[in-house]
Amino acid sequence: MKIALYYRHIDPADRQAFESLLAELAAARIETVEVHDGDSVDTCDYLFSIGGDGTLLSSVQFVRSGNPADFPPILGINFGHLGFLTTVGREGLKAMVDDLVAGRFTLEERTLLQLATSGRQATVSYALNEVFVHRGEDMSLLRTEVYVDNLYVATYAGDGVIVATPTGSTAYSLSCGGPILTPDSRCLAITPISAHTLTLRPIIVPDTARLRLNVKSGPFTLGVDSRREAFGEAVSFDLQRAPFSIRLIRTAGQNFFSAIRDKLMWGTEVRHP
């Protein structure tokens, strides 16, 4: 078994936990290799994302190498704060390694968005959470025409528009009033950001749809998960579900609903003193 270890940095407070992880993997006779931006993970059986949700989202960059359909399953280790997408925290690393070796885990298929930019090469091709456009600081409104399967939906006037996958429905889209979607939902959420009119509401479309965002003028920012790219002119973006998915590793007893209860405090009764 060969595991790729990806992290952006290890805080001094997490150094001991990181060393413990390496020791547990070595004791299980698991080969490890550290990977960095631009490296390939094609020859690895699993990819460990070590950090928070942002680190896990950044690991999607490795899809660009080799055959994307063979991208190894990702196991998120939370050395951050919320860790909604991650599987295990600083505690329980030994049990996680034991479960992995014994095969006591499940794989969750997660939709990716594929992005193409008309007239300009986009920096990032795939998104696990969302793709969004947001007005520049010098603009009062960003006007974006939204099309679904070549049918005109509306012109979204406001701070911007988000197109979220089911995975991303609990991220930026949720903070803007979008719905929560289960990971196996075969749909996408189009959510306005601070819409200029109250009648412009989030809408759900099937993930078989082809979307186009025509941003009418700049400057504005394109967001692809946690990455950003600045545009100064009108640009069109084509979005569709990628022809492959990525897989997240979940150990025994974990599921989407336990995650939103534990991490988002969903349905938790608030008690006042």
C-alpha cells in the first residue's frame, strides 16, 4: 500500500500528532510519499489530506495529473478547526490506520464541477465545492446572465452567483441562503449572492444540465473552491458535471447526517441560562 501525504503546512502544535501519524503508518508497513503542488499522485493507493477543509479542497488540483478517473480516494485528517469534509481528527489516528488496513471504511462518491472559460484559459479546471463570480470592489452590482441547457434563466444582479455541488451546498452557498443537499443528490444549486431583488432565489437543477454564466462586465473575481482569479472584462463560463467523480473515505459510524449534526450543530437545541 502506498499513500500520498499532502499538507500545506504543519503548525508546531500539530507536529507531535503528525509524527504519530507517520509512526503508525510505518508500523503498519505502509509506504508514504509527501506530495506538493504540481506533483503526481497517480501511483498511490490513497491520498491523505492533512489540515482542514481548505487543504482537502486544494488536493483536487492533483486530478489534473494522469488519468483523472484513476484519482486515488482521499482521506481527510483534520488539523484545522471545523473539518466538515475530513474523516478523523488529531485523536484516533491509530484507529484510523487500523481501519484502513483492515478495510473497515466506505467510499463516498463526490461530484466535481468542470469549468471552461470562453476566450481565456482558466487556471483551475475542477471544483469540489463550488464555482462563483463576485463583483470587484469598484462595482456596485455585478450582472450575470445565467443559462441552463441554453435556456435563459435570469440576469442575476447583486454581488454575484454561486454554482454549488452537493458537497459545496454546506459551504458558501449555505451562508447565502442556499439549500443543503445530500452528497448523493444528482443536482446542482444556483445561489445568488446578495441579490438586488428579493424575488431572485436559489434554484436546483439536475447535474446533467450544462450551465453558462455570462458576466456582463468587470472587474470581478472568479472563485473555484478556495482559489481566486481576477478578471477585468466581460467573460463567459461554461459549467457541467465532470465525467468522473472523486471518492472520500469514511470510517465506520460516519455519515453525512452525523457530520451536519456534529460539525454544523444542525438540529441542536439551544439552551439558555
